[in-house]
Amino acid sequence: MGYQQYGIRPELVERVKRKMKNPATKERMKALLNGVTKYDLQDRAKVRRLVRSAAAILNEPLTSDLEERIIAFVIAQRIDPNNTLHLLRLWSMFR
């Protein structure tokens, strides 16, 4: 899996997936990501802010090393939130 190559543990991904099943948490995350563009997801400072905000919403403590790995992963994916194929690829990666 792609995220494992960046040192992101599957246990963390499973915890996050479980927490995202909570409707209130899901709505807070959707509000956080509303209006994010592909350019925002290539800006390290904006991705860092999004990762920290998401970790706070999910109540997941992140070490600075893990935070950097997540940021590197997001930037490397070159995600366009308006491109359905990009979203499907991400969905299949974390399914």
C-alpha cells in the first residue's frame, strides 16, 4: 500500500477509519476540507495546518515525525479534490 511506504502504520489508518464512521466527526472533517483545492494540497504549510486540524478533530496525537510523513504522503499523491478519478484512487487505497 502506498501510505505504508511513507511509514504510516496501518493501525493508525484503521483507527482513523473507525473514527470517521461517527457522523459528527465525519461532518467536522467535511467542513474542514470544504473548499480545499489541488493547489492547497501541494502547499506544505496548508497541508500541515490541515493535518494538525484533522488530528485534533480525530483526537489522534501525532509526533512531529509522523506529521511530516503524512504531509509528504499527501503532497506526493498530487490529489485534485475535484477529480473523481483521484478520489476513487484514494478511496481504493484506504478501503
